[in-house]
Amino acid sequence: MSRTADPAAPRRAPTMADVAQMAGVSHQTVSRVLSDHPNVRDTTRAEVLRAIEALGYRRNSSARALVTRRTLTLGVVACNPTLFGPASTLFGLEEAARDEGYMVSAVTLRRHTPKALADAIDHLSDWGVEGIVVIVPEREAVAALAELKLPFPVVTVEGGHGLPIPGVSVDQELGARLVTGHLLAGGHRTVWHVAGPQNWLEAEARVQGWRATLEEAGVEVPPPLVGDWTPLSGYRAGQELAGRVSAGSGRRGSPEVSAVFVANDQMALGVLRAFREAGLSVPGQVAIAGFDDIPEAEFFAPPLTTVRQDFTAVGQASIRLLVDQLESGTTRGGERVVIEPRLIVRSSSNPS
């Protein structure tokens, strides 16, 4: 009695032997093609590649690792990946790694404690990653990283620190200078600031750029308000600022509020709502600018002036720095790559 194949049964994944049979070559020849061995005829290589494409064959990464002693996998350790900056950085890293022929294994942490970071690195090491990128936006993360013995090459992202570890970052201070200078150029006597969390390196750098620009212009530096990157914290800061706004004068000796630089776009959204509820016109009475240029920023009411960070460039530079170390077998010490941000001017800071 003959048997027919069950159409509902899962198809067997093609093997290297299947490729060899279709191409009419040996198993060893297929292996040489996959390893890009030079001693293979061009016509034979073409036949093998056609068979691979026709069968949809994918080489087993574990088997490849046994032969080459390489997994072509990079690790990423990230914290707070729900925030726009870390999430965009992670996406940029994954995209850049694929372009270089590597896969990415990521571990996300709630906090960068020494134990959590050590556990993440151990986990990635068990998975056979060849090197890792650590996104270190907080001082806590830098302190934790400094305590660890790293078993493979490491690159940091957004770590404005003095560790002897190569890294890539956006020039946050320059971004803050650009946006603060833009607001001052609009004729405002000073610029208020809604800052990010005090333990974040990016927030610190943006405060430094904002403060330095005001001091160099010889204008009063208002006390910064501190948020936590969320729209709610921006809303609460906006309520406080709205309470300070009056007809051309400050309250209790404070400088008037006519321009506000908010440390990220999500908090700026909260500030905009608070001002709208208080009946304040933006930018008629108060000009507002943010930082990050999230996709929604141009659709805010009014469209938000902000600072754009090139997360694609950050990802490419980080992965290239890591891959260069892997391929050369050398470390890059404290080498740093700095990406310049770009000011994006929209109507929230430009009265018509």
C-alpha cells in the first residue's frame, strides 16, 4: 500500500546535503562556498549559490561556530528601552549590525546595578557573543561598568565618561547650545529649562550647554525645573511655568517666562498642554523647543522646534568600532566618536 505525503505536515528544513545533491557537488564543496574559500571555481560557486537560493537553505549558526570559532553575534545591554532615545539607539545598533553581517542578542535592564550588569554580560557570554555594546545613559551605569572585568571587546553608547573603553555619543551639549542660542536670537531676555533626571549623563550635558550659552550671552540663568522624561513631568513643570507668566514681568523676582527649552520632546508635549490649559499662546506669549525630534514632533500643536539626534549614525559608528576591534584583535582604549546633532526649527519657537 502506497503512502502519500501529508500536506499539513511541516516541511523538513533543507540540509547541506540537499544543496550538494541539487548542485551536483560534494558536501565539502558546499562548505567551501559557504566559507568563501578561494579554491572553488566560479561556475561551481554559482551552481551552489543557485541551489542555496532555490532550496531556501540557511546554514546552522551553531555548526558554523564550531567550524569557524565565530558566532557573528554581538550583544547589546540597554536600560529603559521604552524611552525614545534608548529605543532608537537599540534599533540603530541592530540595523547597523545586520549591515555588517552580524546578529544581535539584546538584554534590557531596569537598573544598571553592578550585579544586573554583570549578570547581563554573563548571559550574553553564555550565548557566545563576540563583543557587546552597552548603552550607558546614567551615572549609575558608568559606575557599574567600571567595576567589571570584561571578557570581550566593549563599546559604550552615550557614556560621557572617562573610562578606558571606546564609545560613541551625540554631542548633547552642542545640541543644547544650538537650541538655546536659537531662542535667544528670537529676542528673549533669557530661556527657562525643563531638565531631564539628574543622574542621566545626557540631561547633565544639556543643562551644561543651556547654562553656558546663557552665561556667555550675559543674561540671567533661571533655576532649571527637573522632570523624568515623561509627558506628565513636563505637564507639571509647565503648570509651574504658566503660573510664573504675567504681562511682561516675572513673579517673586524671577525673570519673565517667554522662552522654554525642554530636555526632550515628550516633556515638551506636557508643557504645551499645560500652557494651552492656562490660556497661553505658543509661540505668541511663550516660545518652546524640545530635544530628540521624535516622529510626532512635527505634528504637535504647534509643530515643535527641536534637536535631531542621528541614531542611525550612532548605531553605525558603534558597531563599526566594535567590529574593528574584533577583526583587528586590538582594543581601542578610550577612543570616542562624537556625532553632531541638528537643530530643527518649527513654528513653536517662531511667532508669525
